[in-house]
Amino acid sequence: MTLLRVLVVCRDRLSRAGLAAVLDQRSGLTVVGQIAGDDNSLLPLDIYVPDVIVWDVSWETSNAVNSLGLLPEDAPPVLGLGCHQ
């Protein structure tokens, strides 16, 4: 069976670890990395080589939108998770 390689992005360390743990328990998925996705950092896609990015934007949607804008055109699909005020 082919595993879907997932990169978890979330600024909050505890939320990031929890989301990664839940995803890693699912059959067919493997978490290849967890990063904060800070505003000024580009995602190290060449290191993790994910098939999909799961991005928990939480309450900081404007910061996440700025960071998403830095993704290259050939970046894998992004599943965004967030909260609305």
C-alpha cells in the first residue's frame, strides 16, 4: 500500500504535535514532518517531500495567508484547518 506523505504545519507546538499524532495513527498516512510555518520562513518542501500539507491556521489566518503566498507553484495540495471568530 502506498502511504500518503503528510507535512503538518502549525505555529502552536502542542497543537502541531497532537495533530501529527492523530494523523500518523491513520492507515495510509505517514507524517513526514512538523514545522511552525512562521511568516518569514519558506517551507522546506525539498527536505520533507510531502504529498499533501495539513496547515492549521488557527486564529492567525492573515499570517497563514501570507505564508501560503510564499509556496511555490508546484507545491503539493494544502488542506487548511482554522477557526472563525
